[in-house]
Amino acid sequence: MNNNFNNSVIDGHVDTVYQLPKDKRDFSIRSEIGHYDRYRMEVGNVQAALFAIYPASTQNRILKKLDLWFKFVSNPKNNLEQIKRFDDFDKVKSSGKRGAILHFEGAGGIDNNLRLLRISYHLGLRSLGLIWSGINNFASAAMFTGSQNKSGLTEKGRELVAEAQSLGITVDVSHLNDPSFWDVIEVTEKPLFATHSNARVIVDHPRNLTDDQIKVIHENRGTIGINFAMIFLNAIKPNMYDYNLGFDSIKNHIDHIVDVASINTVAIGSDFDGADMPTCVKDCSTYPQLWEYLLKNGYSKQDIEKISHANLLRVFKETWK
Ligand SMILES: [Zn+2]
């Protein structure tokens, strides 16, 4: 294995805080269940991840999950440190710990006065998805099945994007329906992050991005986190689970985004602990094998640095304060 280059990973979307209690597993103990623990982060060279509060759909849920999130990050056995400032990436790395970035998946629990948004910023919220499913006060989501909502951002949604960006919170466009996506494009003043979405040309799913969306994220200097969930990866059998999908299924989406936009538009947003993955990416310890595969199949070390962490760092640098 080639470990001579800096292939440390910043993972753009992880649901571990949601999944740990469901699995009754302990993050500080190496497990074969689920996708993330402190030891598998080390093997995979994951330096930091956006650990989502999911779903952040009501105020009560946000409070309950924040309590859980801070217990998770502050437990010394978990070897984590919260990242709030851009400088923290280096500090955490030199401390030997792994970074945890607070992300809300959905903003439905935020009040119309945006008080909870500002308070959450002070608690370290650095990335915000506007919605997970359905419709909330701010935006409409891409539906997994059935007909799609035609509504886009509300007036409050526009205010939410502006306030989040002026505070220094990265705005996440994954899970938005198409009208909401384009409304965000109209109002955004900062690079955007599609935390966990793939290319719709390859898998025709409303959670994946059209070529025009990929292009505009590139023009906006944003980036797209490649999602490893089987339903978003597999071109042959959409919505069917195929555990035997190989690294080529991930590479297909990377290739396409590079073709339509550029290598600067590709990041990682695994969706680990939030979805079923093919065996080749059975958990976060498999990242080095993915990099090795890409290295053997047309990608340079510099390309892999961009995909694994540098593109996302660029977006954080331009959106955080
Ligand atoms: Zn999601």
C-alpha cells in the first residue's frame, strides 16, 4: 500500500451519533458493526468528519441530539476534539486526536427568528443542511419516492441562508429538491457544499445532482461529497442493493463530476452509519484501499489529496470565520 502521500480524509457526512445508540455500540471499542469508531478512523486515516445531528427537524430533537453529540465528542475515551475554527484542523492533528465538526441535517427545528441558529453557531455549528425530507419553514426536500414538491426556498429560507453564511456556517445543498437548490444558488454569497450527493446522470435519483447543478457548484467554488450508499452509486440496478459493487462504482461518479466540472469539485461525504454500503467500503477503515484503487486508475496523488480533504478544506476556509 502506498502511504507516502498525505491522503488524510475529511468526511463530509457521517451519521454515527445517530447510529451508535441504535447499535448499542461503544465508539471507543473497535467493532465490526457499523462504519465508524476511533480505531477504524485511525486505520482509514480519517482526520475529521462532519458528525450530523439527524434529523434536526424539531427544536426538541435538536436539544436532545446536541446533548448526545457533546457527550460523544467530550468522552475522553473517544479521542475526539471539536473543530470550530480553520486552525483547529492542524491543532487537532498534532494532538493525535480526530476532529468532529457539528452539522445539522435539516433546519426544521430552527425557529423563524433564527435564534437557535445563532446559539448553535456559538456551540460550534459549522455546516447546515436546510432540510432532510418533506417541507419545512425554509425549504423543500428531494423526495426518495413518489412525486416531487414543486416549491423552493421560502422567504425565511432565504434569510436562513444569508444568516448562516454571515455567521460563518457552510451551507449544505444535499437533500434539497431542484427548485430549492436553484433558489439557494440565487442567494448564496459563499461556496456551497453538497455534503453527500452523487451524479444523477449515472443514477437517476432525485437525491443525486444534475449536470447543471454540478456545473454551478463548480462555478461557485463549492464541492460535492461522494456518497457511498448503494442506492446512489449503482447505475445498473437503481434502488436495489448490490453489496458486490466495486470501487469502480465510486470512481464512475468521480469521473463524471471531473468531466462536467473539475477535480476541484469532488470531495467525500460517505453517509457512513446512515446507509447500507457495498462491501468494498464496508466501513471507514477502507479509505486507503479506495485511494490505492484511484491511484492505479488514472488519478494522481495530488488529485487524491484534493478529493480526500483539500477541496473541502478550501470550502471551509472560504465559508468559516
Ligand atoms: Zn442524508
